[in-house]
Amino acid sequence: MNYRHAYHAGNFADVLKHAVLALCLDHLRAKPAPFRVIDTHAGAGRYDLAGSEAGKTLEWADGIGRLLGVDAPPLPAPVEAGLAPYLDVVRAINPDGRLTLYPGSPMIARAMLRAGDRLVVNELHPADNRALAALFRNDAEVAVMGLDGWTAVKALLPPQERRGLLLVDPPFEAPGEFELLARAVAEARKRFAAGTMLFWYPIKDAKRVEEFRAAIAQEGREKSLRAELLARRPDNPSTFNGCGLFIVNPPWTLREKLEIVLPFLAERLAQGPGADYRLDAQGAD
């Protein structure tokens, strides 16, 4: 409950998470049937990169700043195309071209909804929940909730539309969250078998990550994709070395796009020796 994403908004982990989120939503929009997005650990929704929290860590400068900052080299055309759904949202809330605001997952999802689509954002932290409520005040397409994030996985699935996306992005501020995430994967698979689901995790202790991978591999036989981004070699378990997304029922176009985007991000967002990426698929093509 003490975690505040404002200190970390726009960092390399956000770049991976939000780029994948936007690509998945872009795919969902290709069909006319309405869909619902459920964000279980939504944060505040929008972040001030010039504020005291982001200014204290400056993590965004080594994340989104390396892609859209004033000194950032242009992106290669194939990478720009792959990142376009995500970067278009970031650019839209910074119309003067200066990076001063960063959209969290709720804002990215809201920007990509069509008429008739729905967004449910859930955040337990009181201050961040109030920020979400203010951000989406009088927005009939968005519901703001204040449940425990793990409870939300059960309470909010399956969506009425039976089509949509689930994002589970826990803060990992307490022991046992890898176990809770593995349980959430199993629960969501039962309740929303056909949905696209994104489960985020940090890469600090490589042993804990391997145990999580093994646990989720034992469950389910649907198509899945694992995308990981390392900012440095993961040989120090006390350091935030990288992050990953376990994606259930990914869009069929996602792997091909990440094969272009991930190598570039591993190079552009590197923070030390051993920066790398991993992209593994399971299940039927």
C-alpha cells in the first residue's frame, strides 16, 4: 500500500508494459464487437514528469526520455511503426513536444477505446484512487474501483462483453507476490479463458523468476507469450534489472512486432552490461 508509481513513471519497465498494452488494444479495435479493459493495479493514471516524485528518481529519463526526449535520436521506421500505438498516446498529452506528462495504463487504455467499449480501473491506494476518480470524472465509459488488486481479478472477471483485456501489474512491494501473481494467472485463465491477459513481473532475483515461470507453465495449454527486457545482466538480486510480461492469448500479430521492437529497446534502454531481451511463445500458432 505504500508503493507510489509516480517515482517510477515512464521508466524502461513502463516502456515495455505500455508498448505491449497498446499493441494488444490496437488489435482488439480491429474487430467491431465491443470489449472491456480491466486494470487491477491502475496507479494514479497520469504522472507529472516535472513533479517532485519523478524528479527525485529521474527514471523516466532512461525510459521514455530515450525514445522521445529532446536529445533522443530518431527511431528507425520499423520500430516507430511497432511503437506507434503507444507513442501516439504519449505525444498526444505532450502536444508541445516536451515530455512533461506521462500516461499510465488507464490513460493509454482510455485513449484507445471506441464508443461502446468500457474501461474498469482499480486502485487500492487512497491517494491514487482519488486521482483516478478525478481524472475520469463524468466519463461514462470508465468505472473507478478501490478493491485490493488480487481481489479484483476474481471480482471483475469475466467481463460482460466476454471480449477484452486484463492487465495485472502489481507493485511487488511485499513478500509472496510472485505466488500471488501465479494464483492470479490460474484464476484469470479459469474465469476469462478467451481473453487477452497481461501479467507484469520484475526481474531481480533470477531464481524467483524461474520459479514463477515454472509455476505458470504447469497451468493451461492456451497460446501464450513471454516478453522480457533486461536493462542490465540480472546478477544482483537486490537490483531492478529488468521486467517481463506473461501474455495469455496474445494477438497473432504481437510476436512479429515484438521481434522488431524488443532488440531495439534492449539496446536503446540499456543501463549496464548484459542488457538483453527474451521472447518465447507457447501453445499452438
